[in-house]
Amino acid sequence: MESITRSGIITLTTDFGLNDAYVGMVKGVILNIFPSAKIIDLTHNIEPQNILQAGYLLKTSVPYFPEGTVHLAVVDPGVGTSRRPILVQTSEQFLVGPDNGIFTDFFSANAKVFHLCRPEFFLSQISQTFHARDIFAPVSARLAKGMEPEKLGEAIPDPKILTLPQPEIQPDRILGRIIHIDRFGNLITNIPRLQIPEKALIRILGKEIPGISTSYTAPRGTLLAIIGSSGLLEISLASDNAALRLKARVGQTVEVRNAET
């Protein structure tokens, strides 16, 4: 794989929230090593320890960044255990974080994965509970500054891969699941646009929605099905919060049928 020109951008994705100083410390470590780094907060509001949610947000966000961007992502319930710290190099991007399946969507045939096993590139003191600061931040800074992955770790063939929830295709219907709820209460499913019939009937939590809407514009309280910006089916409540009103949760079932059958 050819060397990738670095953009100088480092994105941060964590479940740290913003009430504590954790995010600030990570940024401080990066800037001590690479003062001109452009740090972008993708989100720090991942549900605690929700690796699948983090993976979804990375999958839908990473393609919009310039070539050579470094994506530091830490949702790490296994911190302090034997799980490996890794670096993933795709054809255009880098991802740094724990080997817990968070990067499953980026393990294509041309991706390279490295075990970060060279402590000379970490902070001198390593906490068992804060690898984001002590391992991932200094590695990300050096990577964004131009260091090659081969110097930061050793190539490995066996990163952890998560089994991601896929829609179940049945003869008369598609059964999908809610995989993410955004801050507006929109229910994002794992059903892609191409699997939805032209005239669809959507059922969720005892409610039926006839057809796909093209916008969120409707009388307040109208339940809508719409294809969101990630190309997936979303359930929304016009001028309201669908998650709260329906008492919806990640993992619940959404059914799509052809309204003409």
C-alpha cells in the first residue's frame, strides 16, 4: 500500500461526554506532539460502552473527510485487559483505537491493521484505564504528523470483527432493527434504501406508516418514514421526538412490507 499524504486532521469519537476533562487531556497530548494538528470532535456522546453505535457513526462519517485524516475512536469497555491497541490503514484514511470490533466496517481486502506495540511512541506513564490519553493520542499525533504505520506497530492478520445486525429478508417482508437514535429522536434502522419496495408499508411498535416521505415536513405529531442522509430507513415524528413518544430503543424491530401485496 502506498504512503498516504497526511491532511493534518485528527477526529475524535468517544463515549467520554463533556462533563469531565478526559477529552481536553487527549487534545493536550496531541497538541504537545503536533501543535498544528486540526482536531475535530466528531462526537463524545456515544452511549457508554456502545461499540456498535460508535462503529455506525464512524462508517457514516469517515468518508466525508479528506484523504490522510486520522480518526481516533475510543469506546473501550476492555481497557486494561489483553485487548490490543490497533491502527487501521485503509486506502485513504487511518483509524486508531481498541481492537474490539469498533472498526469492523473498515476491514476491507486492501486495509492493513497494525498492533500498536512500540511503547517508545506512547506516554512514559501508562494508565490501565486511560489508553485514549496515554497510547492512542500520542500515536494519532505522530501518525498525523507523518510517521508511517510500520514504525508504530506490527502488522496483524486477525483484528476482532463484530457481527453487525443485518436485515432479515423474508418472502413477504423485511425485518430490520433500530441501530441508532439521534438527538432529535429519529430512529435510524439498518434497512437500506435499495431493499425498500416502491410502495412500502412500515410497521413499528404497533404503528403503521404508509409509504416513504421525502422530507420531515408534515403536521406536528405525524409519524414518518424517510430515507436519511446515510441511505437508511428512519422513523421520525414531525416536530417531535419519535423515540420518546414511541418509547423506542435500539434493537427493536421495524417491519417493511410491499403495500401492494
